[in-house]
Amino acid sequence: MPRIEQFHDPDMSLWQSAVDEVVATRTSAARAQSVGEQAVIQRPDSSDDMVHGALVDVRAQLSGSPIALPARMGVSVTEGVGGFAQVCSTIARQLAVAKIMGDAAKVKACEEQFAKYQQCDPGWLEIAEKYAQFQLQIQLNKGKVPYVLYNDIDDFVIDLPLNDGDNIGFVGDWGTGQDEAKKVLAQLSRKELKAVIHLGDIYYSCTDFEVQNYFLQIWQTYFDIKQVSSFSLSGNHDMYGGGGPYYTLLKTLGQPASYCCIRTLHWQFVLMDTGLHDRTPAGTDPTYLEDTEVAWIKRRIATADGRKTVLLSHHQLFSRYSSIIDPPPSGQLGMAINARLQQQLVDILPQVTLWLWGHEHDFVVYEKQCGVLARCVGSGAVPVLTSPPPVIKHPEIGANDAIRPGAEGDFFTHGYAVMQLQGANATVSYYQDTDEDNPMWVDNL
């Protein structure tokens, strides 16, 4: 299976988004012209030379060993165009940064340098322009995410007329646009859902192009959002494009804010925004909630009126197979628990029946920890290689290691969860996409 690969870095993710949009638009137009049909966007992956070149460039940049430009100029186009794409990506990215900084002399120097490398596809210049547009728009907005603050602390409570036997679906880290994402949503659509909740992350940066082509177009193929209530949480990648496209998506879905409460007669689902404060490169402080949102969440618990509570977030409170900051800052041990987030919610966790999160592209059945029963359901679509196998980094965080995603070829399976309401009780069934009939695990709540 060809791959997409994502990184916990907003600038490099935006570069990947720029490459993706130019390549996807170009290839879909060429494909449509060849068959005489309307262009349909399909997500390019690492089998494309430019996508792969950008991937190598980004890896090198984030490793602290950026691609070195070859001394020889004017080399023949026949000398490995695909293998040279990472150099083209580096040059084009330097050109884009010069444009963003308004450094005319540097722009001219980069353009001259680009011209010397005859192998570089002219599309890289379009990519540089697209990336500069992304970054300049974020600067124009002064980096401010259009986060919505309630006027009244009881705002953003939604009553859904759900009955016993009705199903609610959950899928995390789903917005890749790949065939695997479509397969997962097709299976979910066969579960007769009344509501479905995405736990966040539209890759690479939740740009307008990615929202339309890798989320909404696919989502609405399987779910009529007028009939099936649809929600999407804020993940870190949803903030990398500045947040504007994510909030436009919420308006389309009819979701009032990045946090809200969905209530039934016996249950409430409290959606939290842990993505707002994670538009930062890896190696910095862990994410947290706005203080006003913490007050709003506590109000939901205080006014539950006997309803059981399910917390939903993109980010994890604790981890067994990864770390809260992954990779950890240089010279530091990885953190198993997000202490700041725990401190914000410690008073209410004993009153929470279940907490579902994503962020890690995995499925983990945790033992009760920090006063809460939690499940990681972030295996919605992102391809994860089975080799090397996952390593338990924090054995102090208990989990059922016997219940793990299976393998399909070189990659782990993808998955999702379905909750069926039964009065004050419920069952949550966790599936992998290789078997939509028999769940891997069932929680009886």
C-alpha cells in the first residue's frame, strides 16, 4: 500500500499540503483528459516522485540534517528525476520562505539556483507559491485561530432524539482521503448510525482543499449530514492550516463550536478541543484546554441530570506505547501522562464513564487510569507499518496487550467504534476493517 506520512510540525505539514494540492490537481486533470471525464481528485501518495521528494526533504529538515544541494549544475534530466525531487523540494521551499520574508534578493537568488537544476519540474515553483500563500494568510490572521467562546456557559448543548437500539459511530485520525479511509467509512455506513463523530485530524494541514476533497466529499458519499448528525473534533493537524478551514467545516456540519455536548435521554457526549494549543512543533509543552472550556466541561458534569458521560477528544490523557510529546525533547524521558490536562479535569474524571481519543494511530484497550476508563481509537486511516513492531514505552500505564490491531500485508489494520444505546446502559464495539461483523473488543457500560 503506498503511503502518506505526517509530521508533528505545522510548517512542514503545510509544505506537504502545498505539494499535495498541486500534484493532486495536476494528476486528476491529466487523468480526466485521458478518459474524457470530469476531474475527480484522488490523493497522491509516496509513489509519486514529487510527494516522495517532499517527504524525504521534510524528514531531512526535521532530523537536523537538511538536504545538501549538489555542486554540479546543469545536469541532464535523464539522471534520475525521481531521485532528484528531494533537492527540488529543498530549493523550492527555500524560495517560498524568501517570498514569505519579503527578501527580494533571496527570492532572485533562489530562482536562479532553481533554473540551474534542469531536472526540477516547474511544478515546484507553483508549490512554492502555494506554500507562501498558506503562510501569508496565517500571518494576515496574526496566527489567531477562530476559536468560538460561548456567550452563556450552557451554550453548545445539542439534544438528539435517540432511542434504545440506536447507534453512534466513532472514528479517529480518519481524514487521509485514501482508499483505506473510504473502506472504513463504508463499513461505518452499514452500521445504521444516527450520529457519527470524527475524533480529529484532516491531513496534512486541514487546508480548504483537503477539507473538501479528503473529508467532506468522501463523508457525504456515505452519510447524508441532514440525516446522520456529524461532528468533527479539533486535532493538531486541523490547526496547522490556521484553523479557518476547520471552522468552515464545522459550519457545514452544523456543529456550533469545536467543543459541544450531545445529549440523549440517558447519555451525554462531551466533545473537547485539545487541538487549539497544539499548533506547535514536537518537543514543546503538551496540549491543554482553555480555562473557559474547562469551566464549560465541568458545567456539563454538574448538570448531567443523571446522564452518563462519555468524554471525546483528539489528544490522549496518557499513553502506553508512545509519549505525550513524541519524540520527547532532547535529553528528556518521555511523559506517560499529560499532567496539565489531568490537573484541569481531575475533579470530574471519576464521574466519566468512558473517554475515547485518537492522536496515536492505534487501538488500545486501557485499564482504568487517572480515575477514568479510556480507549485509544486513532487507527481510522493513517497507514502504520508493522515493522518495527510497537514497543511498550510506559509499562506503568496498564492495558490489555492481547487486544491489538491485526496486520494486513506490511501495515496494521484500521478501525472504528460503534456504541449502541440501551437505556442507561450501552455497548461499545471496536472493529478492525478486515472484519466488520465481529468486534475485536466490546465494552459493556
